[in-house]
Amino acid sequence: MTDHVLLSDLCSICNNKAPKYRCPRCATQTCSLPCYKRHQAWAQCSGKRDPTTFVSKSRLTTAAGIDHDFNFLASIEQAFEKAEEKSQDVGLEVSNSKRFEPSKDSGFRQHLDKTGVFILKAPTGMTRQKENNTNWSKKHRMIMWTVEWSHQDRGRDLDRVREDIPLVKAYADHLHSKLILSKKRKRDSTEVVDNPSSSNTRKESLTPHDTSAKEQSPKTCEDITSIVQKMYFYLVKPRTSGSKDVLIPVQSSEPLSQCLKDRTILEFPTIFALQYPPTDLPEPYVLEKAYLEQSRQDMVELQQIVAEADSSSLLNDHHSQTPNDSKNILNSQKILQVLKQDVRSLT
């Protein structure tokens, strides 16, 4: 019988016994620890699983695929914990974050609790976390917010806005500041071009390359006034599913503090200034009301699926089950619980 055994079915090192182990790194099959050690020495293989290895989409939803991702994340967490313990052993002070973290007794925290504004924190080092310069003004006893203005052309600007300023005035002041800055840059570029000592390379770099953007930008204070009067303002709902921007209509005459009352924001508010009224929003925008209604419908459909799955599992209980079958049922129940939690988070 042994004469008909294929080499691929035997240990890849000794070619004598059936393999029992598989290398996590390169999937080489070996029959024993000595053979595995020889494989590492001969192939210069570390034996550690490569988390960047391509995994097909069909394998991502399997138990092995989920375990692979979980083990990768767990290894990162363990590495952080070991590094923190090591630094503490040698007497180094570990700072988890350089972000502004108000204490519970600070005016900033008390003001947030009073207005019902909940701030979601982005991971340390992410761009949004670095851009957040929101702070508490002791002089005015109010919050100076970092605000992200998103324009009609999907352009994006950051601004500092005091919370007692109406949105329409804050946006107009922002456009006015941009207008002054663009005029200053144009004046400086003109002076450089008119200077005969400037090089030809410098002159070419100052040639306008985006005339359409300049034509659409306001050129006078009257242009700013006419633009702002046509605008509708929307607060962005953070961390939603799908690719659409979920918008919450806010009154342009209200101050920023009133627009953020009882709302959730990611680090700092993102406000869209659009010429579309709430009744005529195009793609890829959707109102919060329509988004929540769609989420409720998805929840009802999921509950129906869960009910059907529960009823089918009850029927299966009357039949004999192997230990593997009971594990599969348990895993299915866990998956259904995760799906329920995901849908609840959307509402």
C-alpha cells in the first residue's frame, strides 16, 4: 500500500510519514518538530503568519478568516501592552495621547453636558484628530469650535467659529477671509512676476491653471452676500452605513451652539453649505429622517430573518445532532446576535 502513496501526501522534509503540521507562514507540511525545524533552517522561514497575505473574498466570511483577523488585532493589542509594561519597568512615562482632554469639572465638559453635545473621538494620529483645535475660551466662557465647511463643489475648509455666532454670519465671515487671502496672494504673485530679477521658471509656476475655480469663487463682498443668501446649511451625521452623506437640516439664523444641541459629532462638526433645499437634495445626500426610516425597515427585515432562523433551528433540535452540529448552531446564534447589534447601531 505504501508504494502507491504520493509524495505530496507525505512530509515535505523526510518524505517518510504523513504530515501532521502546516507552517503558518508558507503552508509547508511536516510530520514532526525536528522536520519543522529543518524546514525553517533550509527555507529561512520565520514560521510566523503574514497578516498581509492576500485572502480571497470567499474565505473572509469563514471561521478561519475571522480567526485570522481576530488574531492579528489581538497581536497588535498585546504588543502595545508589552511595550507599555516595558516602558514602565524602566521608568519611562507613557502618554497615550496629546489630544485635548477636558476634565469632568472643567467648563468645557460642563458646557457639553448642559447642551447635550456628544463628541466621538477619532483614533490618535488620524487626520481628523490632528485637525481638531476646539478649545474652551475662559474669556468668553464658551467653546471655540473647529468647523469643517463643505461647499457646493465638495471643497473642504477648516475654520474656527465661536459657538454664539449664527451659521450664516460664520460662513460669510469665512468666505470673506478667503477672499482677502486670495487677493493678497494674487497681489504677491503679481509683484513677483513684475520683478525682472525673477526667473522664467518662477513666472511659469505662477500661471493660473484652474480658471474655472476662480470664476466660481466670490470676487467682492456683494458676491459673498448673494451666495450666502442662497445657501441651506446641514450638519453631517457621523459614522453611518453606506456611501451617502446623511444630513441634518439646521437653521442658518441659529448660533452654532443651538445647531449642535443634543447632537453627536466626530471630533468637530462638519457643516455642508448647499444651494439645495431639504425637499430637493440630490445624490449622494440623504436626510437623517429618510436614513433612519430605511434603517428601521432593515431592522424589521432582519428580525423576520432571525425569526425564520430560530424556527428552523427548533425543528433541527428534534433530530440527532453531532458535536459539530451543535457548534454550528451556536456559531449561527452568535452571528445573528452580532447582526442585531449592527442594525441597532444604525438607528
